[in-house]
Amino acid sequence: MDMETVRLSRIVEKLVPELVPFLTERELNLNIVLRDGLALLEPDDAMEIVQHSIEQQREMLLQ
């Protein structure tokens, strides 16, 4: 499968919708590049992506 770019909101809404209220609009609007596309993601993958995306965003804000 080809790489696919999606917003974090799409990943969260599809796989872990219970997290939506806990994420900011900025976090939900982050672009995420998926190596194998959205169709192959599992809920555990989504949790890892959310965690990594938030950590990366915090690092950028602290610089």
C-alpha cells in the first residue's frame, strides 16, 4: 500500500473516538504520514501515533 497523509482527527475518530474530547484542535489538525495507509491501522497503533504526535508537538513548543 502507498503512503497516505491524514489528519490526526481522522485516525482518532476512526480508531479511538473516546480520545477526541481530550485532544486540542491543534493536535487534531496535525498531519500524519502513514506508511501503509489508514486501512491497516489498529487501535494500538492509533494510541502510539497520538502519544508520539503530542510529544513531538510539545518539544516544538518548548524550543
